[in-house]
Amino acid sequence: MTAQGVQVRSRPRKRRGDTRSSASTDVEFADWMAARQGALVRTAYLLTGSQHAAEDLVQATLTKLYLAWDRIADREHVDAYARRALINEHRSTWRRSTRRLEVLSEAPPETGHEPPSYDGEREAVWRFVQALPPRQRAVIVLRYYEDLSERQTADLLGISTGTVKSQASRALASLRDRVPAQEEDR
């Protein structure tokens, strides 16, 4: 299996009585996770629009990544593999016939940090982005927040470049209709 050039090899079989420790692998994964978890949470938040859903998405992604860590041959491209796993996990929520019914609240009872503050305009635009259908929101997030090309976005979402263009066009048209135009100062 490959994800943007990352080679994943089959897992070597452990033999009975093999006492080799995976401590170095665990340390290597922990170091990578400490460095990249914030970026994954940011991307997941942009995709889901909810801090709690983003943290759940990243947790599921990191679990799968940890299980595959020994099989990732090209550690230079592990970020691409992780992003692909995150997008695939997010896409799987679109396909589930029965979605989990959860009640998410804006202000959880215990928070460890303050959400980022936005000025009024950015906040309004972000509310409109959150209101977009999931696929359009994913295209907007990857194209404009993550600054990926149309081809990279299409590859990550498993759709054609034309679909990326049409979804972006529809999303931007919808956003233009909702966001009031500003008059230019002359």
C-alpha cells in the first residue's frame, strides 16, 4: 500500500519466544507524534468544524498509524501517509450508513485551552465554511487552508480533478452569496 510515495511493507512475523522489544519503535513513534499531532488536529478541525470531532478523528488516525508504524519503510514521507490516513478516516464518515448520534456542545464543561480568536469577518466566513456540505468543505479546507493543488486534493479525497474544481466552484459561489461584499475605499 502506498500513500503519496510512502512504501508500506508487510509486517514481519514474530516468532514464539521472541523477546525483542519494540521500545525504540515506540519512542520513534512518540517523537514523531509529539512533533506532528498539532498539525493533524488543525487539519482535522478544519475538516470537521468541531474541536472534539477533530480530536476523535486524529485519535483514530494515530491509532491506525501506530499499528502500521513498523511497516512504513520510507520515514521521510510519513507525514503524507498520516495526512492520507486522516483524510481516509474522515471520508469513511461520509460513507457510513448509520452515523453515530452524538451531541456536541460549543462549550464543554472542562476545557484545557481557549479556542483561537478570530475577528468578525474571519469568524463569519468560517461559519459559512462549516455550513458547507462535507465534500465541499473538505475541498475548500485542503485547497485554501492547507494550500494543496487541485491534483493533490483530488488524490487525497479519491476524486477526479474535475470534481475538485466543480466542488470548489460551487462552494465558493455559495460563500460569495452568503458573505456580504465590502466596498472598496477610493
